[in-house]
Amino acid sequence: MDVVSPELNSLLPDEIMDTEAIEDIPHSQPDGTAVQSEPGDDTSVPMETDTPAASENVNLCPDAAPTEHTQTLTTSAPADSTFSISTGSQLPISISSASSPLLTLKPSMATSTATTRTTDSVTGTTVTTSGLQKLTAPFTISAANHQIILNKVASSQATEAAKSAASQPQVIKQDGQKLLVTAIGKSGQPIVLQLPHTGNKPGVSQTVGDSKSPAPQFKVVTIGGRSELKPVAGSAGNQVTTLQAQQLKTLQIAKKTPTSSAAPIKFIITKTVNSKGLSPQTTVSPVIAGRVLTQNSPTPSKVTVVSVASPTSNASQKSMTLPVNVALGQQILTVQQSTSASPVKVATSQTTTQNIKPVQSVAVGGVGGSQFKTIIPLATQPNVQQIQVPGSRFHYVRLVTATTASSTGQPSGPSTSSIQTAKPMVVSTGAVRMSVPIVPAQTIKQVAPKPLTSAAVVTTTQTQQRLIMPATPLPQIQPNFTNLPPGTVLAPAPGGGNVGYAVVPAQYVTQLQQSPFVTLASSSGFPASTAIQTQARLPLNGLSTAETTSRPRKPCNCTKSQCLKLYCDCFANGEFCNNCNCNNCFNNLEHETERLKAIKTCLDRNPEAFKPKIGKGKEGESDRRHSKGCNCKRSGCLKNYCECYEAKIMCSSICKCIGCKNFEESPERKTLMHLADAAEVRVQQQTAAKTKLSSQISDLLMRTAPVISSGGGRLPYTFVTKEVLEATCECLLEQAKKAEQTHQPQAEAERLILEEFGHCLMRIISSAGKAKADCASINC
DNA sequence: GAGTTTGAAACT
DNA sequence: CAGTTTCAAACTC
């Protein structure tokens, strides 16, 4: 299976994290395509925050004994001890194990994430591990010091070396219980994760979660960003299991600096913890840029997520009560890098038999079976997993089909562990998974488009969706993220098994979910009920969010541009054409390749092509002005031909217009504005009147429906309904009370009541007349 | 709705 | 960078 090229991966925001299920082959994608890593994939997948390649290939455990207390990760990989994690036909990830002490997790697609679903060998609980993304981290596991060193695949050479040695079992030593993660930050400083020492010797089964052995803890350390511990509620189904093998951790570590985003930080953590032999002291010691965070947990079986270098840590440290199973000792930590320094929201898919509400679970699988399971309650439905990335303007939603998201646990005995069966790990491929930023129903602050390499974070209320990302491997296309329009949504492109992400306007997510594509691409069928709700939009060309939100974009009518040029407003706004009148439209997912080329062309021509034209003006000038200015010659800049006028801003000094009348003192402009205002008021009034009338008519029609049905030859409207009678009577009674309270004479009271009755009759007649006329107009 | 006008985008 | 062409929206009838 083809994989997305590293170049393409480099284009994808690191925040985009998707998880795919890792399954046994029997649970693999319907087509059975297991992604195999390609040599070319071993080449460094460029990441903007990568440390120099030379330093990425890490071998931090020279003293590691290759065979001591180790188990191969790919127990059943027949030929090369390589198991592939296929993240679906579009998001393949392969993990190649090397026989050397170095254990290489090599996602063939950097942006792919993996959701590993394994079946606990003992408890039979199915656990889903999410979070492999951009996992280009060959890591070594030190047998001497309990360290696991994760690092990116710096070069193909390293990977090839790892591959060549794949025939040999992976050696993971548990002596140190230290976990070293490198290449996470730009600084190149490794992160050392100190694995908990359970005190148990390797190979000795230990029950985790019971009264004797508290649940193991592991700490997830992030570089930069605030920390927020994602509570992971262990469920009753998290039974204690005995581990015999490595434990897999998948960490997603954001690199970006924390932002003002209110989105909680979450991690996608997949961990297969082999707490056996680990000392009771659970310590995660990340070394970040020389900083070492060491936190000791009194309860070795507890998982702690710690955010490092989080200046704005507002979330209390929460412990994830993970029922970590005691196992032989080695841990596999996969670090999912993100350019965001802020931690990312953990999104893991839960697939258990437990009666748990929408949850996301961390599935843990190991040679000895699943070691623990993490259940993360979700606010959203199981099939729509939101991934909020603080520090990013994106909100991601992972669309998970029922195959993986809601798959039931596989009751399996101790001998049915998927990993134990040594079958290639294959991420559920048939499922449609998308990591797409979405804007929740409520408008949130988002981060303006910034270079991924930039640590600066600019918050903005803009929520406009733009499209930029390639869905197919297009190495030659490298959009300038600096100029990318905000609000990019990533989604897997349809139809292609080798495609990665497609840039989808956020609102298109809903479209996708409801479109046949999703249904077709999804092996299990994607519930349409997971539609994402309303989404805010960015100010468009200076218009406020409210304006753009309340006013749907006009459909384009392009005929010759294929909607792949800036002539097309949809394309220019970074949106897919939807409900447009265009012909031969290529501005859709089906033509993602062409579209991406067009995007690149536009960006090459004008790096700011997708930036809003209306921006902040110079100091002393209007707050809003056209970025380039207009060039009007004949319209006097008083027609919508003029982009300044269209944006309801005045021309500025940078405009090159001739005969401009779009300035402050222009009488023509004032007149036009007044007329426009008056017209707008009229339109609003008319709209309100129509709305009110329609409502009334609808109400009347509903009330009179039985009468209509029983019709006869009578007037189709019987307005003297029970409700009308009651209302009339109430009016009359009220009038009588009023007369009584005011001590009116009886004659006067009767007069008032009759008068009120007359008013009621008039209202009834009036309504009847209107309804009749309107009904006649609509052939009622 | 068809035709015209207009100016931005694209092209040379 | 300037001139020309293309294009689709805005506008007019």
C-alpha cells in the first residue's frame, strides 16, 4: 500500500492527530490491505520541529542486552518481524521492529495516527489505543536503565538498519524503567520518561488494580504548553491482567506553545504498560531542553499526565486510574509529535464490552495481551471524537466508524490476545477516520494561522475554514502554512487507499458525514447522526463573524475555472464548493490532487492569496482596509465591483482607483450609504413581516388541519377553533373583571365586554382573510 | 434570464 | 512590472 510521502506529511499540521485502530489481521480492514512500511518512508519525515536528523536516530542504550527480558513486538510478523499498523486505507502506519536493541516505530505516514485495539489476553477486554501520529520514532529500549528512547526516524538509513535487523526479536529491558524520548522538541533534547518500578521482576505476573497492587501510573510529559491531565476513568471492565510483554505507549506531544484557547488539553495516549518488574515508584522524567521533570507517584499503578513547561497550566493534575496490568517489564512508548507545544487532547477510541457511555479508551496491547485499558469519557458521541488542540486554531474531530469506535470487546481468553498471536498489527483500515478541526457549536477563540515553526500564538476569533492540505502524496506541493487560511480541516480524501488528508472546510465535515462518500468509504457505515453542529466562521473579507455566519456563502457559478482559481469565491475562501452552480468543478474532495496543485499555484503566485483581503490598516487609518487596494476605474468605487466598497470600507491610500468616490466625505458615498441603509431596513422589515406572517399562517394551518380534513364544502379555514374560543372568552372575562374592579355600571361593563368581543371578532376575521389570501396564493 | 459591465486574477 | 486576457460577479435591461 502506498503511503503518504514524507513531504506530504511535512505539510500536515502536527496538531492533526488521528488515531486508527490497530487490530489483528482478522479485524483489519475489509480489503485486508495491511500497510507495509516502505523504504522510502523510512526517510525522515520532515517535521518542522524536528531535531537535526543526525541526532534523531537515537541509541541511548548501548548497554542494552538484546535478549534480556524482552519480547518482540511483532510476534507473528512472518518474514521480517515487522508489523504494520494500517490506519485505514488512507492512513497507513507501519511499525517496524528491529532486532537490535533499537525498537523502531516507523509510521509510514507521518500524519497517521493509530488506534490500536487489542484484546486483553486475560480479561478479554478489548482495548483501543489511539494516537499514533507522525510517529517517526525509532526508539531504543535500554535494558540497563529502564529507559525507552524514542526518536524520530532521522534517516532512511537508520530505518533500513532497523529493518534489516527486524528478524531478530526486539529487546526491551526493564532494568531502568526509564523512558527516554527524543526529538520531541526543537531543542533536540531528549525526554526521559522514567518508567515506574513495580519492584516486580520481569516475567512475574502481577495483578494491577487490586488491593495489593495499586494501579500503575505513567506520566505523560509534554513539551511546552499547559498541562492538563486527562482523567481516565477505569471501569469495572478494567480487570487486572497479567502482562508478559512490552507495553505500548502512544503519546502525542504537542510542540506549540500554549495558547489562549480554552480548549482543554488532552493527550492521545496509548500505552501498553508492562508494569511487571517495575518499581513501585512511577516516575516520568522528561528532559526537555535541559529541563528534567521528575514526578514521583506514590501509587505505581497510576497514570499521570504531566504537562511540561506549561506556563498556564490551569488544569489540575489528574490521575488516570488505569488498571495497568503487571507484566514483564518493557514498555513501548510511541511518541506522537506535534508542532504544537501545547498538549493535545487525548482522543482514544474505546472499544470495550463495558457498558460505558461514549468514551474513548486507551487500548493497550502487548505481547502478553492487553495490559490496561483507559476509558476517557467523551462529551461527544462515540463516533465523533473531538480533538482539541490548544495552541492551534483547529478543533479536530475524529470520525470513527462503528467498527473501531464502538466495537465491542472481544471476549478472549488468555490465549487470544491479538498481539500474542503474533499477528501483524493492522490498524483498522476500513474505517473512515478523519482528524478534522471543527468549530464547536459555540464560537471559540482560535489561533490565527501561524507558521508551524513559530512559537508565537495569536488568538483570534476567526473561525473561517480554509483548505490547504493535500490529501494525496504531492511532494512537490508544499503550501506555505504561514499563509494558509485559517480553519483548515483535514479529512481523508475519498477513494484513495494511499491518500492521507484532505483539507476540508469545517462545514464540510458535516457534509462528509452525510455524504455517500463516507458511507462508502466506511466499512462499517458512518452514522449520520454524528453530524457536527454549527460552526462559526472567520470574518470574511472584513465582515464580522456574525455577518458571515448569518449569511451563507453565495454559491459560485464558475464555468471555466473549474473552481480552482481565485476567480471562484469558494476556492478563494478556502472552501469546497457546496451547493454551487459551477460546472466542471474540481473544488471538491474528488479532485483533491488538482485542487492541491491549484492551491500551490496560487500560493506560488501570491503567498498571501488565501489571506483575508481586508485587514488592519495602518495606524491612524481605518481599522479595516483592503490589503492591496482596489483598482477601480469606472465604478467610482461605489459599486460592488469595488472590493473596498463591497467590504463596506472606504478606499485607502494604497488603492489605485480612478475617480474614487468611496471616501469619507464623498457625498455620493453618503447618499449611497443612506440609500443602502434604508433599503436594508426595508428588507429587514419585510423579512420580519414575512416571517411573522408565515408563522401565523403555519399556526393557523396546523390548527385547522382537522377541519380541512373533515372539510366538506365549507371554508377550508375554521378559525373559530377551540383555542380561539378560549382566548376570546378569556379576553371577555378579563374585560369583565376590569369593569368590575373599576366599579363600572353594568351597562358600561356590558359595553366594554361587547366592545372587546368585537375586537376579538375583528382579529379573527382579519386572520382568516389573510390566511385565505395567502393560501390562495400558494394554491392551498 | 440574457446581456453587459466591471475589476480581480491570470497570463504574457 | 506593465499590458493583455480571462474570468465570474455585479449590474442592467
